[in-house]
Amino acid sequence: MTEHNPAKSEELESLTTKNGKTAQIVSGLNRPTEKLPLGEQSRAVRRQELMVLLGNIGLLSTGMALSLPTVTLRQLMDPNEPVHLSESQASWFASINTLSCPLGGLLSGILLDKMGRKNTLYVLNGIALASWALMALAVESNADIVFIQLMVSRFCIGIAMGIASAPVGVYSAEISLPRIRGRLILGTSVSIAAGILVMYIMGYFIRNDWQLISMICCAYQIVAMLCVIPMPESPSWLVSKGRVEEAKRALNYFRGLEKSDEITHPEVLAEYNLLQKSIQLGEGVKKPPFLKSIREPEVYKPLLILMGLFAFQQLTGIFVVVVYAVQISQEAGVNIDPFMCAILIGVGRVATTVLLGIILEKWGRRRSGIVSALGMCICMFLLAGYNWCSWLQLIPYLPVIAIIAFIILSTFGLYTLPFFMISELFPQKVRGAASGLTVAVGMCFAFICIKTYPAMKNALDKDYCFVIYGIMAFIAAVYVYAVLPETRGRTLLAIEDQFRTGVKSQRYQAAPVEMQEVSVK
């Protein structure tokens, strides 16, 4: 077996043919293929995927924190326990993290712009580690002290959740080319879904020791922080800060070349020049204040669209089902172990999220959102009608099917799309601040929905709550159809140009024109 030699591989340059195709040497055989840009070739893609994976490891804590109440509330509210919470205290425990999440979202914008994508991940993991440690060390002898510690811990993890919503997605969008950008950005959603599933599994096996669960999460967070160390900073952010040599090294690395302070490959040089040009058009290092930029159509249009999308994400009850999965399963008439039902919900979400990259590329963002919202609407109406219609009760395991289907369908669109499209719709000059503000608004809605669910359930009955969520899902489908732009296969510059001019530009489709010209010379 011959050893692969990267230097020798670069000498085997493809030969241009008359029809624009190239003849490449693949596995020792000459055969005509279409030449891929460097950033889409296997070596570059592996590097991009590995770095995004390392960044996303810390984001599992977001899913674990979000789903923690569903596996701990039964013990925390048990009056037989030496320290237990009242119903009001339990609702605060379940929701206070979403109250502090907007603070984390706003902080994320500042950190992304000032410190960069990599250092933001260090801050995220540090705050999450402190939060889990505080909960793990809670004193059990005094109920008031324990409650305060739990509230501080949940408040801190909410800040970490807010910070976590943007950096890896932004990082993924900035290091990749349009054809693979979707699946890299999707890593954030997969990580959050995996975190939810991990917490449900821990709850199934550890049902009466929330401190042990916290210790396990604490140890995991240390590992996640160490994973950030090998990640290069985003070339886009480095260019915007005038750190040219570092930007060139990072761009060379992400395009499958050796790290170097100089760019010699014409295709990478063309991409670097285009990147520099786009930063200069955004005023580069001296960016205008966010409040001034918000008046520009390429900023306020996606801002309003995504705020509305985040609002519908919460008003359809997605986070309510995640946070109260065990409780809702019991109330809906699920006749299997509610913790097992929660695990099935988690498995369904992870499996769907993994497939979402294929779905989004085949269906596009808008169609996925519409199908998701309409399907969620049907599931909520089925849950509500289960206790009203005798013929529905003849369907075996209907509540289980409806809840799991609701989670799977939400993952197709409304749950994932808002986070996914944050990294696509905002221009580079305001991406950090705008992402933070958008997530902050979304988490405000999350807090309202999660905190008020127990009171709303007691006042209206759970079936009417499901009806309300179903109606909101239908309205969300109309909203997606009416206002959400399609971004499949389009570069970030083309998307920004559409918001600025109001016309869907065909420039920069698939690969920048400058890069296409270089690749055939």
C-alpha cells in the first residue's frame, strides 16, 4: 500500500477540458469529474467537521439544562424528601434559566464581536461548569439555602444557554462554503437534541439523586472546555479585526492546505480577497453602532423575521413539552413508563435532527417550516381530542404517538429553523449583536410559556392548552409561508444582498463568481 503524500497530491493538478470539466486523478485512475472547490473537498470538509464537532461538544449542556426539570422535579417536589420545593418554587426552577437566557443572548453578541468565536466558547463552558458545580454542591440541610443555590445555578446555566445559541452556528457558517454550510450549522441543533436525550437517559437510571446528575454534568463540562483548545478562530472575524496573518493561516487550514501566513493557492486567494472586500463594504473594523445599523434593510428585515419565528417557536409549546416531558406524558394518558416516553421523545428528536440536513437541502427552509408547523398543529389537536372523542381512544398508544410525532415534526422546522437561520440571515457586521438580540427575544417568550404553563393548565385544563398550542402552530405555518425567505444553496452575501435591494440576487450562487473563474484557469 502506498502512503498518501499531500505534497504530491497537490502536484497532480487537474487538467481543464473544453466543456469546463476537469480530469482528476482519483485513486490512481484518470477519469473526468467536475472539480470541487477546495473548501468542499474531503480534506477540507473533514477539518471543518472536526472543528465544528469540538465546538458543539460544549453545547450538549444547553440541552441537558433545558430538560433537567423533567427528570428532577418529581424528587424535588416530593414532600417525603428532607428538602423539597413548592409548586411555585418548582415552576421557577423550571423556567428561571429562560429568564436569564436573554442576558446570555445579549452577552453572546458582545462576546462574539469583541472576543471572537473561540473565546466565546471558553466563556460559555466556564459559566456552565460553575453552574453545574454550584448545583452539585447544594447543601441539603436547609430548604431556603438549597432553593437559593438552585435558583442561582439555574440562572447561570440560563446565561450559558443564551451564549450557546450563536457562536458555533456563526463559526460554522463562516468557515464553510454554501454547499456544506447547512449540515455544519445543523451541528448545534444536533448537540442540543443530544443533550436533551442524555438528560432523559440519566433521569431514567438515576431517578432520585439530582446532585449525582449535576456532578456528571460538571465532569462533562470540563471535557467540553478542553475540546475548544485546538479550534482555529474564524477567518472572517480575524479579517474584521485586522489580524491578517492569523486569518490567512486559518483560511488555509479550513481549505485543506498547510497553515501559512501567506496564501499561494489562487482559489483560496480569490476567496480571501472576496472576504476582505465584504468586510470593507461593512466598514471592516470600524463598524457603525448596532442601533445605527438596525435602520438598514439588510439588518432590520431579518431581525423582525427571526424574532417572529422565535416567538412562534415558543408559543406552539415546544419548550414546554421538552421541560415538562414526563409530566405531560402522565397527564396525556400515556400508559407506559413516563421516563421511557421521555427517552423516546429524545431519540426521536436526535434522529430527526441528524436527518434534518438532508431534509433542508431537499425541501428548503420554507417548506420544512410549513410541514413542521402543520404537523404540530395536528398532533396538538389529537392530544386535546383524545379525552373528548371516544373513537380516538380506540387508537392504541395515541398520546404517545402524538407527543413523539409533535417532537419529530417540530424538529423538522419550528424548533430548529430559528437557530439554524440566525447564522444565515444576518450580515457579518452585525451578526453577533443581532444574533444575541434575537435569541434574547426568543428566550423571553420561552420564560413566559414555561413559567405560566402550570397555572394555565390549572385554569384552563390541559386539553385546552393543547388546543391553544395547535392554533399557534397553524398561525406559524402561515407566517413561514408569508415572510420567511428561502436560503438553500445561497451564499451569505447573496442573502444579504436580497434584503438590501429587495431582489433575489443570482450572484454568488453555489460558489463566488471570482472563485469559479479562478478554478478553470
